[in-house]
Amino acid sequence: MQFGRTYEEFEVGAVYKHWPGKTVTEYDDHLFCLLTMNHHPLHMDSNYAEKTTDFGKNVVVGNYIYSLLLGMSVPDVSGKAIANLEIESLRHVAPTFHGDTIYGETTVLDKWPSKSKNDRGIVYVETKGYKQDGTLVCVFRRKVMVPTETYIKERGGEQPGRPELTARAEKNTEK
């Protein structure tokens, strides 16, 4: 399984469809709100949401959806990243509710070599998230610094620092 890409592997115009999707639960939403100290009743209080909003129910906090999409994109986009340089134009286009399933896809908009180091480059991408019915819910663009193939080779290959299975551990599995 590939995890991320080197600079050379990105092609402008390529679209990566992230799989699998994620069905958002009430627990996911509330835990994210509590972890980030966002206690807005629109997200936490179903009675409030039912009686005071046009939606009539809790809305999933938008930053959870953004974070979910960012995470979904890692295996395809930034799994080998040296740095996430910039997040821009984050837009929450439509609400998400408990029980919605979120899917994502990322388009490579541009790429260019680093001006300061020749063993890396910058990739500019746009990620879109949508619900099970195709409704667009979130769009953001980001710039990611990724290594070249030379960078990877000079640092020990694809998985530097990965431990090897010891002979002792292998003996324990023979029983």
C-alpha cells in the first residue's frame, strides 16, 4: 500500500478519490467538540438545535468535517510530507448532520520545485468533501512540501527507522 507520494509522482490535474468514507456519529461530533472546547449548543444541545434553528437538529461542527477530510487525504497526498505549509480558502458549503457519510477527493492544482532546496517541492491541492447524496459540504486548498525521490533515497528509503522482526520474536511464533 502506498502512503503519500514523492514530488515526481504528483501530476497537475490528477484527482485522488479518498476511500473509505466515514459516517459521522453523534459521539464523533460531541467528542470533537469537547476535545476542542467548542461548547456551542448548536452542536451539543439537541433541544436547543430543535427549537432555535432552521435545521431542527444538531449540526456537526465544521472543523470536524475539515479535519476528517484532511485525514482522509493523507494516504494520497501528504503521507510523505515534509511540512504542511498553508491552508487557505476553507469553506463550509452545506451543513452535515449525525448519520451523514462523508467522502473526499483531492485535485492537484499545481506543483513547483522548492526555491531553497532541490530535494523537495511544493504541491498545491484542493480537497472537496461531500455527503452520501453528493452534496458538497466543505472545500479547502493547501500547500504541502513533499520530498523528491532523491530525498527519500538519501534518508534510508521508504520506511527509514522501521524495526525488523527479531529472531527471538520469530521463535515465539513457532509454537
